[in-house]
Amino acid sequence: MDNETTNYAIKLDIFEGPLDLLLYLIKKNEIDIYNIPVALITEQYLQYLKIIKSLNLDLAGEYLVMASTLIHIKSRMLLPVPEEPSEEGAEEDPRAELIKQLLEYQSFKEAAADLGKRPLLERDVFTRSAPITDEVDKSAENDDELMEVSIFELIEAFHRLVSRIDKKDLLEIDMEKMSITDIINDVMERLTREKNLTFEELLGERIDRRRIIYTFLAILELIKLKMVKAYQTSAFGVIRIFPAVES
Amino acid sequence: MENIKAIIEALILAAEAPLALDKICVVLDEAEKTEVKNALDRLITEYDERQSGICLQEVAGGFQFRTRSELSCWVKKLKGTKPASLSPAALETLAIVAYRQPIVKMEIESIRGVDVSAPLRGLLDKKLIRIVGRKDVPGKPIIYGTTKKFLEVFNLKDLSELPNLRELKELNEQQETIQEFYE
């Protein structure tokens, strides 16, 4: 018995309850559901409860109720069957009630799986009336309502980026010539091409302190000139820069 | 009315929700129900035959144009929506409500063997089930049933279109044999 009960794969999160666990054990042992070897199943069931406990997982009371039911059935199975059946008819199989419960649960489990396989609305099939965001290509992350951002949020985004870059790089003195005008032109060019971009996207790969500051200043300048607009979807959300005039 | 098929097509397209046969008949005031039904059937076959990207479907007691499920990946790309998925617990609970309604929470729990408060709440939020009333027993427990939205979401004409529960029939037969065995 021991070698049968020791090597369980732990997949506890897949059990939807004690009945589910029992069904799993029955399937795993290739047992006929109508003729459950109660001793074996009870042992394995209790083994599982131990695992759940040892993992400090929340053990729902229902699992314990089922454990006691199993033990009760096991003990009843040990009692000798009376030789003369009582007048009320046949002695009922002590497992009958549990079998009935298991079968009922199993049928609904299957029905649930079947439901899940149907062509679901908004997953497999779609109707006409749903509104679509205008920016098709960006819509995945852009389907919330946009709200205008304040200067503080822009500064915060700026701060986030600055704190992200490696401190070591800050000591390097870079003599590369860069002017705000260049960056402004660069930003405007990319915005007309891409329609809208986040601050991070505008910086691209070249994240260094100077570049961040210049880009930030360029955006502020552009906002002042009313050439771009900055929006974000929610507080602390990603800030998107849009060209102010549709090109 | 010779262009009845075209009219019906227009009505269904313009309707926000699945359009019921009765409603179509009301709009086409002089039309016979059988005539409308025939036109609908012809429309459905036409859409099927020309392998259109949309199909006319009978759902939730009405008719509605829907995209074909094989094309879902494209439509999803366009809309960029993530499908709201149901957990196994929610799906099981929903199945039990769908097949056994009207049903109270305790009955669902006796089938699933676990507490179903959380999945029930989720299903109510998603408007897939609704409170039908209260049972006239001590404690007046809430009775649940499925909604029209459930039919729409799961692409069902009506509740009778739910497939039969396989095991239940088998179960009853088997119970008889168990009893025979013990007799």
C-alpha cells in the first residue's frame, strides 16, 4: 500500500472541492465509480488532506466532512451483511449515497466543460453594435477613457525614468551636441508618423539623463506651443502624447 | 410583400438585441408568422451558403447577426478586448443553475460539495444569473435562475437547447441495477 500512496503529484489548486478530489482519485486509480474500493480511496484521500495541511493551505471544512463520510462508509463496509434481509427490502450499499453524489457532480462538471466549449459571445462570436476605439492598432492598451494630464503627472513620469537609469552612467560626461530644437523636430516627426506615443516610447533605446531632460523639455515646449497634447487613461497611468492638430 | 426577406434582414441589423419573431411580425403588420419564419430560414441558409463572415443566428429567443466563430482571432485583434473568462468554479455553478433552476444556494452546494457564495456573486455581477424569488421555506432562501444574457453569451436559442446531462440518465439506470444486485 505504501508505495501506492507516497508519490502524488501535487496539483491541489485544480480541485474544486472534496467531490472533485474524489473523482480525481477514482480516475487516477482507474476505478469503477460504481464499485469504489473504499479502503484504498479513503487512504489516498486522507493522504491528500495531509499534503494540503502540510502546505498550510486553507483546508475547507467540506474536505473534513467528506473524510468522515468516507471513514464511516469504510466502517459500515466491514460489518457483516445480515444473512436474512430485513423486511424493508435489500440492505442498501453503504456507498450508494456517495456514488449518487459523485455521479451527479461529475455530470455537472462535464456540463460545465461543455458550456465552456460553446461559441461564447465576445470570445468566439461578436455582434455588430460594440463600439470600437478609433486607434485600432493601439487599442489593446488604450481602450480606457483618456483624461488630460497635469504638469505634475508629466514630472512624475520624468522622475520615474530618471530614477530608472543606472546611477553610474550619471558620472560620465557626454559631449554629444544636442539641442532642444533637434529633439522637438524629432518628437514632432515621430508623432505625425505614429499618431500617439508614450513618453517612454519617445525616448526609445537611448535612455540617458541628458536625453530624458531634453525630451521632457521638448514636450513641455510643444505643449506650451499647443502643438501636442498629453493624455493619460487613469491616475498614475501611462501618459500618451498626441499631436494637437490632426495632420 | 415580395421584399420581406430584405426587410427582415434590415430589421435584424438595426436591432440592438436579438430580435424576436413576434416583434418582426408586429413591425410587418400584415405578415403571417409562417411567412416570416420561412423568410428567416431562407436568410439563414443564404448566409451559410455564401460562406459569409457573419451568420444569422437564433439566440435568446430572437435573431441576431453574429460573426463566425472561426474568425474570432481577427475580430479580437480589431477590438483588442480580452474575453471575460469564467473560473471552473463559476462555470460549474452556472451549469448547475442552468440545469436545475429554479434553485437555491444550498441545493447547488450539495451538488458541488463546497461553498458557492463567491461564484454565485460573480455570476450575479456578470448578469448571467439572477434572483428569481424566495423559496417559501424557513429562512426564505433566495432562488436563482439564468438570465437572457446567459442565453446570448452561450449562444443558446432557449434553455431547452442545453445538451442533456449524460450521466444523470445513466445514474438512474445504474441505481436500479445496484438495487437489483442487492435484492
